[in-house]
Amino acid sequence: MDFIQFFLFYLQFEKRASEHTVISYRYDLEQFWSYLQKAFPQSGWKEVDANIIRTWVITMMEDKISPRTINRKISALKSFYKYHIKMGALYNNPVLQIHTPKIKQRLPHFVEEKDMERLFSEDLFKDNFEGWRDKTILEFFYATGIRQSELRLLTFAAVDLSNNQVKVLGKRNKERIIPFGQRFKNIFIQYMERYVELFGTPAQNNFVFINVKGKILAPKNIYAVVRKYLDMITTIEKRSPHTIRHTFATHLLNRGADLNTIKELLGHSSLAATQIYTHNAIEKLKSIYQQAHPRA
């Protein structure tokens, strides 16, 4: 078994990283290894030094790869070396000498409140199983700020209609409880009625969101559902499940929710990850100021 595979097993079984994270690390590490074999064929993992990594970074920059993506790859390589040094297989971490490219901070894309209201008030969804499933998926994203990976793996046991809350298994197997309102509860009940008509009463460990054949939805299916309906109500550049997560957080902040509460609802590990939403609030204030102040 090679160095990369040992590290991936560590991520998957000890760190309990998500499937998406493991796939991303595999891709980044295999890409670096491929570059190493092509550009420095006499070198292995032990021979890699800071100059080799700098050359790799320069090559990626010349290929117009974004600073954000480059930083992710550098981070993957840094973690890889850190693990193998801890295990005694390697002896130094050449990545520690690398300065990561600066990233221009991007504001999260979000949908305006009036457009989200249109999404659910206009007759956009068909009155069949798939239509109600799609509506419930979109309502679920907006009501809870849940991640796509979290929603995809939800079982009926996680949805507590008696207490209007859902138990979510997030990153690193960390559980959190997210409340939801009566409006979403009513939508979910109506979706369950269509589910029972087609598949019978679900077991507690059955997945909530499935296709007409009873199979769990693939990530691309959930993305397609969100993209389809957001295309109908907004022209913002990003129209994905994560956009609705951003929308959830932004609307809460705009209506007075404090950052710590939003942090807990989103399942962020630190407040720093949540603070980006304050930039949207500031931009909104600036926009209102420019429109309203007579000397702006």
C-alpha cells in the first residue's frame, strides 16, 4: 500500500472525514505525485523539498489555477506530510516553508428574501411525488441551512416533528440539532403523504429523499433540483445548495440573529467561518445608504 493510500485510510477511519473530503485529498495528492514523476522523475516523497513544491505552485499559477484551489492543494500536501512524520515514515515537512497565494475574499452569493418568497408562493412545483420532494428539499435547505451532504443522508429518524427539530450529522461526525418552523413542518407532512402513497410507511432508518425507484438521490440530483428552481426566480451567478445555505445565514443576520447562534445552526467549528456573513450585511447597509442619503 502506498503513502497516499495509508493517509486516506487515516482520514476516512480515524479522522472520520467526509467522502467528499477524502476524494478531494486523493485527487490533490495524486496530482502532485503525477507532477513529481514527470518533472522530477528521480524523486520520491522523501526527496521532495521546498523548491520542488514552489515549482509546482508556479506551474499551477501559470496554468491559471485559482489561488483558492492552489491553497487547498498545498493544505492537502501539508496534512499528508504531517501524518507521515507522526507515523515515522517521513522526517520533515517541506510544505511548512511555502507561502500560500493570497486569496481575494469573495462575498457569499445569496438569494433576496422576495425571491425566496416567490420560490415557495408561486405554483412552480408539480402536484406529484417528485414535485413535493423537490419543494421539500428546497424548503429544508432554507429552513435549516443544512449542507447538501447532510441533507442527502438524512433518515426519517432524524426528523422530529413533535419538537420541530432535526438532528444532523455534520463534518467529523459532529451532531447538532436545528429547529424548524410550523410552515416547514406542514410541507414535510405533505411530502410524507406522497412518500407513503408510493412506497408505504418508511422505516426509521430509511433515507428521506429518494427517487421514484426508491434509491437515495445522488449529489448531482440534489444539485440539479436546486439549480432548476433557482433558475426560475433569480439571476445570481451561483445557484447551488450552498447558495441557499448562504441565503439562510444572511437572512438570519439581516433580521437580527447573532453570529454565535448562526455559527451553531450552520455547524461551523469556529466563529471565523461565520463572520463572512457580516460582509453581506455591511454591503446591504452601504447600498441602502447610497440610495437614501441625499449627499451620498
